[in-house]
Amino acid sequence: MINKINAIPSKLMPMGTFYGKKEKPSIKGLANSNSTYHKNHDKQKRGKQFSLNNANNYVYLGSTNTPLFNNMGITLSDDGSLILIKGKTYDLFTGLYQKHFKGGFKYNVFNIESQSGDNMKFKELYVDPNGFLIGNKYSNIDNSSDLYKIKFNRVENEYSLNDVSSNTIGSNFIVEYEKYIVDDNLQPELSSINNIAESKENNILKINREGLNITIEVKDNQLFTSGLPAILKLTDDQTDSAKTEHDIKIEKHKIKIPLKNTDKILAIKPILNQIQLVVDKGNKIKIYYLDPLNIFAVKDYQYEVTRLKQDPPLSFYSMVGENNYNNYHSGQPFATQTIGNFSSQHIPFFSSFIDNSRLHISKAKEQYALKKYKAMMKNIAKAVDPGFRGLFCNIKQLINSSTSAYNSKPMALYGIKENIGKSYDVLNRIVKGVKNGVTQGDVIYSLVKDLKEKENITINHHNDVKAFFGINAFQLPNNIGINAFLLASYVKSHSITLSKSEDNKITFSFINNNKNLFVAGLSAGIGGYEKRWDLENVDYGFVTPVMASALLSATYTKKSNFSFSLDINNISEFINQGLNQSENELIDKSTLEIDQGISISMGVEGRSEVSFDVDVMVNPNMELTVPRNAIGINFIFNLLKLNLNINKFIDYGKTDITKKTKRLDLNLLELGVDIYRDLKFTPSTTNADNVIQWYPLTSVKDFELMVKKRINSLLSFTLFKSEKLISAEKLDQDKKDIKGIYKRVLKINRLLEKYPERYHLSNSISKLDSIYLNLSSDKKAINKLKDDSNKKSITVLSQSKEDIFQDQITKENRQYNIDRFLSSLKERKETLSSQTKDNMNEKFKPYFTANYQLNRQGRSLRSDLQNEINQFVEESRNSEQIDLNKIKEKLDDLYTRYKQQFTQVEYQIASTDIMSVSELSYKKKTLPTGFVRLGNKKAIIHTQVKGNINYIYNEDEERMDKISTSYYY
């Protein structure tokens, strides 16, 4: 039975700015004790504060299975209405400044009101084990439970630009309510919206702990449980013991928790698989989370929890790159600021080592509190690991042939069946449940069913090894040292990407990449080393050299993409039965694309840097720079670059190559500039008594880039291009003439490619509110949306004064609506920008793509050209005698005529897609040295649509009439 879903158009009504400080009532007792609770109704002198009712009913939406508002909180007002809490995240230093010098943290609060005025009101909120936000509907008649799933769909706005009234902004916030039926043994008995004052209602949670149905309740400011065995060991994802429910006496026993005697437990509720505790700590209210798996007892019924978490359990959408609780301040009230959550993004080279150490130290602290000392020692060892795990993992994966780029469909099928289990393992670190009875197919189905078009989920495995060797070659006059070096690297990755099409099919794309790089060169350094301090075998120096390098590099890449699609309803069974379709079925439904590339380049580079180095004498002839710490600028001038690309394609139902393309390009005079930083342990054959020109064992190709800019080659030639359809018949005509016709057809095809019907332009989220209405024919942005009230205006001499006055009002209202749209867009930009991160093995990068289409003139030109070509082909086909020279002249005429006309066309903006790429990774890297470095990385990458903007024009496409927006954040 499928329950009816009611989609209610609602609106967000601002309630003002709230401060994170506690409301002022004094607590002398609790509703679930024999004491009474006294409220102090004195108003705060400064700003609004959250009430105790707001705190007791608070839920972090990042714990739910919806991506909309997953960085916000939700709670109930005193009458049971839903209210949203929106704050701003802060990194360490900005957060400390805001907290101590800017008045503390502030939050914008919005009331959710139905546009029809019939608001659904609730007694309490919680999150069920499947991640659904559940509300218990408030009833004035009785105290019955009427549960609903609450899902926020999207926020819609429409700006009518040409209406007379200025109040022409339509706003919808779509909230979906669905009746929720839950097993009696899992339905919690939460207290009502006034759960501090109501002593008649219970505060009892019913939870399934690894097959055991247990209860947890609050009484006299203590937690009590029933349904657990007498002796209970800690567990992560394993069953507790052989005892069953029938062996356990239903008695209530106290759980000892790490709270002070003065702390007051105000409310508890289930959040996913954990328990949320709202605690009054005297001067503030804090929220903690108790994992039932962390309850243990070493003596009969003496249950204990030694660690409460301050971070809520998170859904997939928040775990992958959008975990705001890994910041100093999460942007939500009732949370603890954590100094250890500083960003290591700008710590060169050691950022991954620092993040790895912090993650494992945090796990070690948790395991210490849980008395899991063996696991604690393992995590301490992992925290200080300089890279041995990365070394062994890398060697194993680099020699695994089943993850190399595939050459055939049978090879691809074998490879994915061999390795897909590794992708499941990475996914199951984020999405819990596989070890608790949920099937792997159900887990994947739960993720892909809500994917939007243009969204995808990628599970990636990446391995690389880099090696550098160099020597001091010789010395030139004027104290110029020459160094010869070699740099080699090998990168290997394999990934699976899941996406959804319009026809509700899920596409599986298995992409394997191999890349080999080899660089050889000579470098000359001009500069000096000035010794500042000297202490026995340690000295400190400051060096400002100028360096030039001549490089010869070669790159070989190979990539394969094996993909197929299945109906979404067949996904779970397909996964659970081990990719059960037969080989012939998958070959019929799949494609395989193989791309190979060889690149050879020759160029020169010049750089200058400032570095601070600490040198330690190892022996009389050897120093160790620990570390070399430099920042510099590098100028690149590639004299020539030769690129060969070979693309092969095997179509549906085929096992042999159906299409093959070769292309050879020569690029001359390519320019670039890099700003880099370099931090390494570097051995050197010189010592501090010598004049050091520069550090010879460092290569310009092995730096961490802070800024990278490239200018396309000034001259570019396609030396050779062929496209061969394997099944095509051979032509017997004169090869020279056919070649001439082919070149002309190719020119016309390039002309059409240069002016595509649609053009997409991606940009940083910081430029989201800079909307350019048009692109010129050479794709330059023009006509910024700011004030177009005078554009395309029509003046009629016979207009009356009333008509002129009406036109002026329309222009003013148009500009008013444009300003409102741009102001809203700026706020959206700032929200996403504040979430940008690259920290604690998490990344979140928002961006947007502006989608342009050819204006009416351009579309007409493309259509006319294509029609003329088709007509010309048809005439030639029906002609008894073909004049090849005449064909050439006709094609030349077509190209010349349309090339000139296309320079006059423009592109109009049609829509904007607001996107984000988030990533959660698990890294194992060796520390950077001057010789060899290895890296191992597993990551889940989620590409999301955060919003859509559509621009609607009048019938003549000369003027924009409306702007409609849909936001999912």
C-alpha cells in the first residue's frame, strides 16, 4: 500500500535574528521528576533567544535523508508550527573573532506557513532509523499519535518583469507530508510540545539494538533502560551475544553517563540510530548524542556510557563533503565549538598527514572512553604513520591488472565483477545498514532513486607513485650551476559513476584511467645562500635564486569507459545477485569507449622563489633539508607540443570496434604561469660551507600549485585527422578529388561546431549574481543584467500622458523585480560560498553553469546551412554526372558566405544550473621526500543540482518577461 503524499505550497516567513545564548528561566526541576519547573518571563535586553521548547524539539536536518536544507536545523514553535534555523559556518580564526569580538553567533529563523492558512502542527519531531523526519501531529481532542513523514522538496520563486504591479514575485516552498506507519515496538513515546511542564506524558524511546528491542527513558534526571542482557560488551556492527529477548528480564536499570551532577536532561529523542539528549548546563543548553552500541556493562546490569558525542549522526548527503560539524562552528545553535576543527587546507604537503592524524586521534580518544584499548592503539599507530600503509596499499593496487583500462567488453565485465566489492566497502563506510540486515542493493537503490538529472554519485580509487632523480652536472662561469634531472610518475585510478536519466533508468559507468609521465631536463640556478644562524650541526638559511630549466616531457594516457543502463526497479535485484545478468545481455546493453593519448612537449621554464630552510649535517659530505620550505612563481613557455589522440568505440550489441578516430595536433608557443609552494625533506650533496646556487633535487614539476593560469597556444595546427567507420564501404573515386571535398566538408562541420545551438559556460560560485544576458559570436559575455529598463523600449508619439505614466511605472517595477532577484541571488551565493571547504579529507566546491542558446537569427542560419547542404547532396545524388570541381566550388561558396553571417549572431541566456561537487576521501600517503612519493586515495564524490534558474522571453525573443527559480538548499 502506497500512502498519499500531500504537497503543500508554503512560504518561509522571517522571524528575525536569534542569538545562541540561553533563555533566562531558572531550572529547579524537571517534568519527569517530582520537582516543578519555574519559568522566568523577563525579556532579554538584547536580541531574541531560543526558547527551551525550541531546544527540546530541535533536529539537525543533516541527519535526514533529504538533501534540501541539510545544513539547517528544524524545531517547533510554542504552537507546534515548523520553524527553520539557518546559520553561518566558521573556521577557527574567523569563528573566534565572531565569538569574542562580534557579539557571538547569530541565526536567521523562519516560520513555515501554508499558503492556504491551514498549517499542520506537531507535538514533537524525530528521525527514524531510515532517515525520515517524523512529526507527531498535534491534536486538540486527545493525546493520540498521528505520525507523518515530512519532506522539503524545493523553494520556488517567479519574478514577473513586465507586470504593472511591483508585487509580482510569486514564492512557493513545497513541503510534502505522508502518513507514517511504524511498528509498535519502535514507536517512541515522546513528551509533548511543552515536555518540560507536562508531567503526565512519558519520555520513552523504543530502539532496536542489534536485534534487541530496548527502551530508554528519562526519570529524575537520569537515563534508564530495559531489554538489555546483564553483561554487555561494546560493539560496532556485530551482535552483542547469543542471548535473545526471551532470555532478558524486562526490568529498568540506570545508565551511567558522563554528565555533571548540575547538568539537567531536558529531553531525549531518536535521531537515526542514536539518541539525542538536550542538556541544560546552567549558562547554556547543549545537545549530545548517545550511540546505543556504546552502552556496556562489566557487572550485572551496571550499564555505562563513557563518551557522548557532540556531532549528530549524519545522512549520506551530509557525510559526503557537507559535514558542517567538522568546522569550528557548525552554523547551528546548541552545538559545541571545537578548536581542533581548524582547516589544514593551506598547510603545504602536510595537510593530508595532519588530517589523517586528527581523524585517527579523534577515533583513539573515543575508543579510550569506550575502554577499547586494542583498537585505540591501532588508531594511534595510524595517526603517526609516515606513509607505510600508503606504500603497501599502492604496490598492491598498481600491479592489479583488473583495474587497468579495458580493451574489450569481456575484459571489462571480468574487471568490474572482480573489483566492485571494493567500491561497496567504501560506500558502506558512509551508508550504514548492510551489516544490520539491509541488502547492498537496497542501499544503492536508496541513493539513486532521488537523483536528479545532471546529478551523479562516484566511488573512486586512486593510486600514484612519483620518483625524482637529479645530479649536479657541471658549473658554468659566473657561479652558475647546472643540474640534470629526471622525473617519472605513474597514476592509476578506477571508478564507478551512478546517474539517472529522464526515463528513470540508472546508468552505470565504469571508468579506468592510466597515466605515465616522464620529464628530463637541465636547470641553471643563479643566486646565493646566506647563512643566518649556525648551531653546531644545524644551520638556518634564506635563499632567493633565479632559475631556468629546459624540459623535454612525454605523457601516455589510456582511459576506458564501460557503461550500461538498467531500469531503476531492477537495481536492487541486479546488485544483490552479484551483477547477475549474463555476459551476452550486458554486451547487448553496454558500450565501451577507449581513449589513448600520447603527448610530447619541449619548452623552457623560469622561476624565482623565496625559501626558508633548516639544514642538518648528516655527515661531512651530506646535508638534509628538514624541510625545504619555499614559495615562488614559475613562468612556462612551451615551444611546441605534439598531441596524438586515438579514440575507439564499441557500440550496443557489438564486440568489435565500430568507430575509430585518430587526430594529430601541433601546438606552438603555449604560455603559462604558476604560483607554487614546496615543502620537502631534501638530501643534498653540498654543505653549509659552500655557496649553494639552489637545491638541485627539486623539480618544477613536483610542486603544490596555489595558482595555475594557461594561455592557449598562439599557433595550432591539425596535422592529421581521420574518422573511420569500420562497416563503411570503400570509395573508388579519385582519391585526390575526394580528399579535397572531404577537407571542405570538414571546414563546414567545424563552422557548425564553432557555433553550436547551445553553449555552456561554467564559473565560480562567487560570480553567480553576475548574470550576462548574451554572448557575442566569439563567446564573450555581454549585456550584464543590472538595469535594462531602457532596453528595447518602444516609444509611440501618439501616447497619452496616462500611457506614458503607466509605461514609467512598468519600467520601475521591472527594475524593482530585477533588483529583488539579484539580491536573492547574492544571498544564495554567499550561503554556498560559506560552505566551501577542503579540510579533514572533505571537499565541497559550489559552482554554476550558464546555459546559452543561439538567438533566432543564429538558429535560422544553422538551419539554412544544413538545408542547403542536404539539398545539394540530394541534387548530386540524382545527377547522372557528378562534377567534382563544381562540388568544391559550391562548398567553398557555402563556407565563405555563412562564415561571414555567423560573426553577427549572439547567444541568449536560457537557464542557469547551480551545482556542487562534494567529496569524502580516505587517504594513505607517504611523506614528501626528494626522491619518491606514493599516494593512495578512496573517495565518494557527489555532484548535486543545488538550483535552477530559467529565463523566459516574449514571443519575439527580444525581451525577458519572467525569471523562475527553483532552489534545493
